[in-house]
Amino acid sequence: MSSPRPLLNAPGGCDQARVSPDGRWIAYRSVESGRMEVYLQSLPPSDAGRLQVSTGGGLEPRWRGDGKELFYLEGSNLMATPVDLGQPVPRIGTPTRLFVAPLDPVQRRNRYVVTKDGKRFLFVTPLSPSARTLQVIVNWTARLTPAGAQ
């Protein structure tokens, strides 16, 4: 049995890792370039090295169910990048902005999920200020009147 070893060890640290649907690649966030970007690395690590996916900053990578697309946040923009994992070294396409994401400024991670087909997204969104109040009515049953009573 071999001893445990880190899968990722990027300069400046790395986190928010997501394994590809085929289990051969891992997408993650790192600041190795000097700013937060999304990268790919093979599993287990190999000579292929790291491949940068995002070009203008990136975090929270998410795979489409078939592994042919990688989504991530660039600021408040949701980005999509085509990925061809059928090669020894993946081919990474040009990132495209899909839309401005309705992000909650308080929530810092796990702010969205994507369906397997990559067509729908669910976001953690901010509530309106009035919705942040919770009203509790105690002894509410005392206010009920029997049917037919005045």
C-alpha cells in the first residue's frame, strides 16, 4: 500500500477542486499566476502539467455531465469553456460569457450548481431586505374560532 500524497500542490495554494465526470482530470482554483484562475490537472498527476482554463480570473469550476464543458465564475459573469478530454492533453476552447450571475455577496463559495446537460443553473441569490425578517406568532390557535361561530 502506498502512502498518501497530495493530488494538487500549486504555488499559492489551490482549492474548489472538481473531478471530471470520467475521473481523469481535476479542475481547481489557484492563484499561481498572481490572481485567481481555473486550471486543469490530470489524475493522477502526470507530465501533462497544469493547463490554465480561465483567462480573466476564475473560481468555482463546475463540469457539464459529459465533461465537454467547464463552467466557472469570472467576477459576476458565468463563463463556459469547451473542453476536449479525448486527447492525452485536453484541448481547451475559448471561454464565453453566458450571463451575469445573480450572486449573493455574502455567500463566498458553492454559489451555484449546473444540471448535467449544462442548460440550467441554480444560484444562491440574495433575499430582499424585507424577506430577512422572521415573524413568529405564538399561541396562534387561540385566534381560531369554531366553524359557524361569530
